[in-house]
Amino acid sequence: MTVLPTQLAAITVSECRTCGACCSFSPEWPRFSLESDADLDRIPQAYIDDNLGRMRCSGNRCAALVGDVGVQTACAIYTMRPAVCRACLPGDEACQMARRRFAL
């Protein structure tokens, strides 16, 4: 499926808050790569998987995701979330791929 520019604008911020698909797509996705030590120190240890250099996940779901995918979600550490999370934008290719997995 090709994502057209008009489809990118179709995903609103409020739809993003009900979605959560990107945070439940894969435990391999929320890896740390661009964060400084100071940035990582701001993230509560309960959400960090020290052995794998990423956010802690339960199955495919990030431990910081609160709520039900496709219904209502939020990030428990939104203001300090990793760079990979900040890079995923509503309607971009990664968003669309995750939404397809959950039929959203």
C-alpha cells in the first residue's frame, strides 16, 4: 500500500492518541540510538530494558504505553520519550505500517 501525501494529513493528533499502534508494533522498534546519557537518565528505570538498549516491552507493547490500542492510549513518559518515538509522526510510513497491523 502506497501512502499518499493526502493520507498523511488524514491522521490527526487526536486519532494518534486513540491509536497506540506504533507503541505496540514490535519490541525491536523502541531502541535507543540518539539519546545522551542525560536523556536516558530522565526515563524511569522501570521503562528501560538495560540488557537490550531499548524501552522495556511486554510482548510487542512498550511498557510506557497506557490504555487500549485503537481505543484510547497515552505515553507515560511522553515528555521524555526516546528519539525513535519522537520521530514517528501521525500518518507517516511507520505510523501507517503499524496501523495496518492493527487494522486501524
